[in-house]
Amino acid sequence: MALRANSNKTLGAVRMVSRLTSCHVLDKCFIKMKNNKTSQTNTAYLDVYTGLILTLLSREDIKNPAVKNILRFLVREASNCTSDLPCYDNKLGSKMTSVKAIERISKIKDGNYTGLVGDHVVPVSVINEKLIELKSIDVDAIKRTISKFAVRAVITKEEDAILRESKYIKKMPDEWNENIFARYEKAGIELKNIPYKIVLKEAKNRVKFDLHQKSINAN
């Protein structure tokens, strides 16, 4: 179901850009995606999205707000496909987890893993501008740029609020030197290089073990 949902989203993106550009290459791309939508890998999705991004970046009106809005959507989806983690879920696909998020997850006993946010460490709008600024526009350059800045992390809603209050929710600090963790450091958010998927799995296993132990003790 997750793969199918992501494939449908990709097909929608192909249609959207195809209407904007009247590009026959995208029509072929649409047919390919439609015929293979249940067997796509992250790499295949990334190839499709970077191809669409290349088409938009080649337009003279790339800075038009409507065009940039479509580009932002494509960059967000492409950035979700840069690892072997699930690209259809903003949290499950996150490579990193904040210390406070790990602490919160470890205390949950009822399976209600709320109060967490999947976040792009470098805002999508910033990645957008990096792509527009590329001097040499080709698929490889687009992939390198997206892969460099596309790290995702799971943080708490409170940490997300701190980012919003510090005005770093959609931008990096003024003195940014391309350190992808700069706004987190400014906001005092500590990250661990542990995928959320693993943190969640370990938490669920602990809950199962505790329930099992209680069952044994009760008998």
C-alpha cells in the first residue's frame, strides 16, 4: 500500500510538470511509471523526480512563484528518496532522531507515538534555492545537491516550536557555511545518528518484552 501511494504521488507529479511543459519525454516517463508503479525502488523514484526537476530548472521562468511551488514539491519528494529508508513516510524515512525524541519514545507504553515531527534538517526552500543557483544544470548535479542537503530527522513538537520561534523553520542562519546542522545547533537541538525506524522498533520491542514479563509474573 505504501509503495502504491508513493507511486500515485509520483504519477501526479509527472502529470503536473507535463501539463506545465508539454514535454513528450515526460509523457514517456508517465507511461513507464504507470506500468511499473508497484515495483519502484527509492532509486527509481529519485531518477524520475530529478528528471522532472531538470525540466523545471531549464525553464526561463523558474523564479515564477507558481513554477517554484511545483519545484518545491518535487525537491521535497526527491529528498525523501535519497536513502534506502522508506520514502513514503516523513518520519520512518528519517536518518536521525533528536535526543529528546528518543527520550519521549522510550517512555511511551501505550503505542501512541504522537508529539513527534519529521523534519528536513535543511529546509526544502533552501534546497530549492541551491538548485536554482546551480551553474551547470544536469541530473548528476541535481542529485548531488539534493543528496548533500536532504537529511531528515525526527524531533519533538516542542523542538519544532523552538525552530519556528527562532525563525529558522524555513531558512538557515545568516552566516550559514553549508553546515547542514546549523539551525539545529542554533536552536539547541541535539541529534543522534540513529534512524527513527530503529528507535521505534526498539521501543516497541521493549514494550512487548515488558508485557511478556508481566504475563509471566501474573501466572
